[in-house]
Amino acid sequence: MKPVARALIRLYPANWRARYGDEFAALLEDSPPTRSGMFDLLKGAIKMQLKIPAFPKLALILSAAGLLAGLGVSFVVTPRYISQAVLTFDATSTPKDSRRNLNEYFVQLENEILSRTSLSAIIQDPRLDLYRRERVRTPLEDVIEKMRTEDIQIGTDTPGSVNRESLAVQISFGYSDLIKAQQTVQALITKFQDLNLTRQRVAAYTKRGRTYDDVDRMEQRIAVLEKRLGIQSPAPGPLDFPAAPVEGTNLDVLYPPGLPVYPVYPNRYTFMLTGFGAGFISALVVAVFRRRLPPIPFPAQTA
């Protein structure tokens, strides 16, 4: 504690240290300060420096310079916009006790959509052309991994309603271009919709195929019975079934992807506040060490 206290005493103005420094050092030897006492020492040093006539002007100049520098840096930093959308999955037309587990079904869709093939198609879509600079410098595998782990966020939440067979899914994507951020979320939604529809149609056609087999076996049995009874069986005609219905899980867009107005990064107010604080601390450091340096000798002027 004592070395830190001595360092804090050096933050006080030179004239104060010349007058009270020895007494204060002796006081520290007798009773070392606590943590609250150390804070009081720092607070007193700042107050004493603020009372120096030249310090307010120096602090104002450096703080204003830091504020402007922080504002300038915030315009140079690459911005990040986030677009979000919400989907809902609802089980349909099947008995409640046999409805598919929506969470498991969603995980299957999510894994397929976040696969290398799916994300690679989105990245290299000419309408989006995402990560153009990154693709020049780094392999496509690394770009896909960055998109999957850092830029795409997909989370589920069961809505607070009586219907427990619903699942809400929030999709968000962060990117430096606000329009491409919105378009990428829409591309992910389209992939969810297409994959869900494809799986439903496959299941429906598989079910219809089983129905064809059942009818065929039934007709064979009827033909055997008619033969035994001596009844002339008509020639079998083509089976005419309607198109396979789409059933299973409905996917609705509850909130379409919005166009972000302000970037989530950088926060210009944070950058300005950081620059202002850095300028003030710089002024404090300059004021302390300027009084510790010996005066600069000027060369004698010749007539």
C-alpha cells in the first residue's frame, strides 16, 4: 500500500508537495492508508490539479481533441447492421399425441440450412455476393465458419399461448451493409420454407405410395375371389389419385426481416466519450509530469 500511496502523492502539484510532502510521507509511515484512503488521495490529487490555472485550459483542449478524434474513428470503423425476423412452426392435422416434436424437426432444418453447401450458395449468390474482401484473403471454409458462428444467430422460443404445439424462431444476421443484412435474412427464411415444403411433399408422396400398394393388394384379393366364384373380372384401369396433400408443419413469417436504420457497432457516443476521457487523462498526465521536468535552458541571444 505504501508504494502506491507515494505514487499518488506525486500526482499532487509541485508546490503542494514542496510544502506538505514531507509531513504527508511521515504520516504514511505511521499509519498506512486503507483502500478508501487511497481513493481519497487520488480524488485530492485531481482536485488540486484542477485548481492550477493552466490545467483547465489544457484539459479543455485535449478533451475536445479526444472527443473529435473518437467521433472521427467511429466513422472509419466498419459498421455492423443487424436484421431480424421471427418465424413460427405449427403442427397441423395430426393427432395431438402423435405430432412430431417441433424442436427436433427444427434442429433438422437448421442443421441442413447451416451446412456448408447451403451457406456457400448464399454467400456466392450474385444478388448478395457476401464477404467479397474476406473471400479474396481467406479460404471459403473460414468465411463459412465465420458466418455460421458469428454473424448468423438462430434461436427458438415457445410463444406464451395456449397452443403448445407452436415454436417461435428468431433469425438475425449481422453485416456491414444494411440492405444485404436484410436480404440475407430473407434468403435464410426462403431456405426454411423451401426445405419444410420439400419434406412435407416427400412425406405426402411416400404416404400415397403406400396407399397405392394397399389398393393393389386389395384388388388382387378381389380378383382371386371373383375367379373362385366364376365372375368375369373387368380389366384393371389406371389408378387415379388426387395430388398428394401437403401436411405436417406450417411455417409462417410472424415478423418479416426489417431494414436496420442504425448500426449496432460502432456506437458513436461511446467512441466520443472514450476520446473525451482519454483527452482528460492525458491532460492530467501532462500537467503532472510537466511540473516534474526541469526547466529547458534557452540559448543566450547574441547582439
